[in-house]
Amino acid sequence: MDDREERTWRALQHMQMRIDAELARRLASDASLSCPEYHVLEALTDNPEGRLRMFELGEALGWEKSRTSHQVGRMVERGLVKKTQCPSDRRGSHIAVTAKGRRAIEAAVPEYEAAVSKLFSDHLTPRQLDALRRAAETVLAGLDEEPHEE
């Protein structure tokens, strides 16, 4: 990496770590949810049926199978989601948001969005936001083209 690339990369990493830490603190304090719980509930409630197959949930979050499984297990214990066997694939399972999980995400969304605005987008102009979105979309498209090792 040249100096520009390194400074940009480090600034991006530092910004993401600080925002993630503050979002985690605020979610735990205001909504009694962890960031992973929030993201799972967000992915499930974005689906009209309020459920996803376990592998679909993992893909939506960019998580490995074991991380998804452990997180879902913790959320089942808290009553935020339920896990049921998939009728068409006996080895697969559906993860569905519960009424408690739906209430939790609905209560958390306004606080989460306000925090994202305050911590991130309020510091940027519309032009900077557009440029950052385009850059992120370009990087994500490149990652989608990368071969995955299994």
C-alpha cells in the first residue's frame, strides 16, 4: 500500500470501529439489544414472511455458519426468534422473528437510525454521502466477484 491507501484504510477502520462501539453501547442501553441481535432482527423483518432459512440469514449478514447458529441459539433463549425445521429439507431450519423480537426491533429502529445520523451522516454533505456510497458499492461488487475458499 502507498501512504494514501494506508491512511485511507486506517481512517476507514478507525471510523467503523468507533461508530460500531458507540452503536453497540447505545443499543444495549436504550433497547437492550446487541448489534448482532439488531442485525438478525433487521434481516428477518425485512423479509415479508418474517423468516429466513438459516443459510439465507447467514448470507444476508455475511456470517459463517457457526456464528449464525450460535447467535440464533442465544436469541432463541431470549425469545426474540424461533427456530423450526424446514419441511422441504429435514437438515435445514427456518428462523422466524417472534412477537417479542418484532417489538424489540420496532422499538430500537428510531434510536438506531437517530444514532447513525448523529454519529455518521450528520458529519457529511450529501455529495460526500453519495461518493462514499458509490465507493462502498464498488468495493462490494469487487468482493462479490472474488472466488471464495471453502
